[in-house]
Amino acid sequence: MKPAITAWVEETALPGQRIAETRQLTGGYSNDNTVLTMTGGGQYVLRRYLRGNKCALEAALAHRLTGVVPVAEVVAADPAGDAAGEPVLLSAFVPGTPVNELDEDAFVAVAHDVGGTLARIGAVEFAAPGFFSGGRLEPDGAEPAEGLDQWVDRCLTEGNAAGHLTTAEQDALRRWAREAAPQLAELKGSRRLVHSDYNPKNLLATRTDDGRWRVAAVLDWEFAFSSSPLVDIGNMLRFPRSEAFTAGFLAGFRDGGGALPPNWRRLSQALDLFALADFLTRPVEHRYFAKAVDRIRVMLAD
């Protein structure tokens, strides 16, 4: 670890303590996460921002969501990197198992709480839709659900779909987006908190004393914005889930106060297409490029 970061942790974030051990966490794609064990035995997660500085946003959301949904407590943050030399966030370590690493029985068992947790996220309301800037939780007023057809066309034109999606498939995807775009108009003005990467790899689960599985923490808030919770529904159901998990997840969402309109599946798929189309602009060797191509084919077939 860089000397400046070590000094920030030991002198500013946790004064009087020393780092005894470090352990790299796997699974971080945009950021670097390291577990720090201190001489006093406490454990913390140090987060470095590798692809865009969202430190202030994540710190602000962690404070806003305390007591609303399970999140890691922020101990200290240096969004500008004034002391640490780069943007860093220090949070309390939350023990648990990533939901994507649970066996099938546990995966199904936690589904209801995954849905209920999402409902509580979606209950957080802002003054307007849009995207956040820095640590101010004030959306910019942009409509995240608008312009799907133009977005898809741009991603196909400027991206790497040629040779991976046939011309007929690309034309069909453009038609799908054109037909879905007007339907998304009914979501205009939605101003609920959207995690925007709500899927099993970003959820920690623990087993309670009575044997039930519960969400222990929702991680990675860097892409959050204000819009419709159906964005997160689409993300969670992007790839095939077992019928039992899907049923439990949707029941938990409804039981938690989440609203699903009659055409929720079409709307959530349309919202998720913003992300899937964006993956087509990544290099073909990108971990999500081939998955996006496969998912688009399934969507068109359905």
C-alpha cells in the first residue's frame, strides 16, 4: 500500500492504530478494495477509485441510507485525495457471503429479503430524476429513461456489434428499442433511488441465529441515480434466475412496499437495455461483451 494512504489511515482515519495485515478483495471491477486488519483487531475496507472518482457520492449515500438499508458504515473519506494522495474511502468491514457465492438453497432462501431490501432502496425519494454530481445528493433533472432508441442506435453504430450480432439482429434490436421507448414515457418523473448495479455480486448475506438468510450489506453505490426502481428489477433479472428465486425476490419487493405495474417486465427489460447496449461498445474481450450479446439474442427471441 502506498505510504501516503498508510499514513492517512493510521494518522487521520484511525489515529493511534496501526495496520497489522492487508488482504485484497476480489470481484472489484472499477475499484480496488482491501481489507485492513488493525493492531486492535478491528477490520475495515479501504476503497480506491480506479475508474472515476465516486468517493464523495458513495460516502454521502452511506450516510443517507444508514437505518434504511444495510450498508457498510463509513469511517472516513478523502474524496479529493488531499491527505491520502488519491480518493479513498474507509468503511467498517461487514462479514458475510456474496449472494452470488451461496448455494442454491441459500440463494433461494435470501431472495425475499433481497426483494424487500430493494423496495426500501426505492422508497428513498428525491426532488427530481437524474444523476448525482460529487457528494451532493441533488439529481441534475435529466430523464434517465428517455432516448432508448437513440441510445441503442448509437451503441450499435459506434460499438463492436458488427460480426457478433447479424445485421438482421441489429435491425431487430433497433425495432425493439423504438417500440419500447414510448412505453418508458410512463416512467417520466420517477425520482426514486436506483442502485443501478443491484445484483447478487453486490450483496452480502448472513445467516441469523434462527437460521434465516438476510442481506447484511448492499455494496458498490458508485452508479446510483434517481429514477425508477424498475431499473434495479431489470438488473437483478437480467440473467436467468431460478423460478423459486425470482418468485421470492418479486414477493419480497411487493411485501416491502414496492410497486410493479402490469407491464413491469417489459419496462424493466427496456431500462436494462441501456446497460446491455452500452456493453456492446466495450472491447469484444470485455467480460460482459459476450454476455450482453447472448442476453440480447434471448430478449429478441422472447
